[in-house]
Amino acid sequence: MHQHVIVTFGADKRFEYRLTPEDLAGITRDQARAWFDREFQELECELPTPMGKVLAVDRILSVARYSGEARFREHPEWAEQFARNAAVLTGREVLRVDVEKYTIDY
């Protein structure tokens, strides 16, 4: 299955990643979760409404927000890693991460 990850930081700031099964080969859900856990801690992310357990979507949104648009633009290899891990973690064909609205759509 091909997957499409879209990360937006407002109307004109859009990053799209079209991923093939080969792009995701070798990445397990546990590895994807561990990648987001590491990034979440390294970026010192805080959730806007901490309610106890941190869900996968919270980690994806927080890592995108705390990384910022500049990191997606200036570090494409990191951004592709973000997209690959988000695709594996969610397992969705299309994943839209709207950082400005702090929402994820499938």
C-alpha cells in the first residue's frame, strides 16, 4: 500500500511525502513509536492538555510543532524520517498533520 503524509504549517507551508512500501520496509510500529518517543524527549515537547497517557497522535503533532516548519524545510532527510515513522505508526493510507490547527486527519 502506498501512503501519503502531508504536514502543513499554514496555507502556504505544506510538505508532502508519497511513500512506497519499499520506503517503509524494515520499520516496525515499535521502532516508529520509539523514534517519536526519542524526538518528543529531545525536543522537550509539552502537551497542550496533558491528560495522562500520551497517544501516538499527540506525539506526532507535538514533534511536528516543536520541530517547526524550518526543520522540515532545512532538513529534508529528517522530515522524510518523520513521514515514514508517522505512516508506519498510524498505518493510514493518507495522513494529514495540520500543525497550525493541531489536528490530524486520515
